[in-house]
Amino acid sequence: MAITDWPELERPREKLLAQGASTLSDAELLAIFLRTGIKGASAVDLARDLLNRFDGLRPLLESSQEEFCEAPGLGPAKYAQLQAVLEMSRRHLMASLQRGELMESPQAVRDYLVVQMRHHQQEVFACLFLDNKHRVIRFEPMFYGTIDAASVYPREVVKRALSLNAAAVILSHNHPSGVAEPSVADKQITKRLVDALQLVDIRVLDHMIVGDPDVISFAEQGLL
């Protein structure tokens, strides 16, 4: 049966408009994104098949272009559309952060860092550079690979912070293993960065490690 033959409030698009997006299942949300099904399968049927194929919504959203385009009903145009949706989501979160002081919205910081960093397959070290009112100036990934004293250069972080006229910094990096617990190397490089930035009167407000699903805050753990 085609979706147009379903009762109106069971159709994903009409259900979203009437009840809100949060009431929809993953398959229903994906069906709206797909818009159409394939021969013998409605958009909802196709969405369910794709969720089974990728083992959930998140692996689908984080799949490579090659993996994505190999699936029935998908292709380069849908992949480009999906990347645009994801980037709009990231920019929306950044705009939310830029509207006010970060210290008033720690959950917004966590949400933003998760979206930016959780999907990376290698470790990425990044900085949120802030002004003197703790508003976001810029988010920048700075180093890639294993995060240790040899691969993160405090001088480069200091140089970038000064060039942006930052008054404070939130450090962050991801753990691709999914375990967010800070390592000895994480603690060592954090201390080196805090000491280096203090010399130019720039505060390190936090260092957040993005795991899966947890985010560990050095400030909350008493490690700063």
C-alpha cells in the first residue's frame, strides 16, 4: 500500500506537522528525508531496510559516500543532501553557542563537541576560542593522530589564540575507542597547555574528551 493510501495521521509528513518531529520513529524521519521509495517498497519500507542494513540511524548518517551510495534507493544526490542537512545542524548548534556565554550553557558545549568530533576515526584535538565574555570566536581542529605530548604543540595553540584575540579556551579531543576516560598523556598535555596559555593571560576553562556516548569534563572531574 502506498503511503498516500494510509490514514492521514499515520503518514510521516502529516504526523510531523501535526504532532512534532520528536514523535516520529527513526524510520519515519528517514522516510521524509528519502521522500520516495523504490519499486515494491514505500519510503517507510525503504527506510526500515536501510536502518537494518546500516544497523541504525547513526551509522547511516556517518557512512562514507561509497557505503551510502551502494545502498538501494540512495546515490550521490541523496548523499549531498544528507551532508548539507548535517552541516546545517552543526551550524545551528554553533549559532546557539554564539548567542550567549558558554558557562551558562555547558550542555550546549557538549552537544556541539559531540556533533563535531564523535564521528572521527582518528583522534582529533580542537579548540573553542572564546572572548572575554566567554562567547565563541571560533572552533578549530588543530592536530590529528594520537594525542600525546609529541603531537600537540602548545606554541601553536598559543599563537592561534593570540591571533584571534582570545581570552579563554576550551580544549577538546575525541577518543575513537569510545572510552572517554582521560589517559596519563591527556593529563600531561592539558597541564602543558594550561601553563603555556597562562603565560599570555589566556584561561583554559575546560578540556572535554568526547567518547561514545560519554563526554568527560576535566573541570567537573577536578583535573584543572
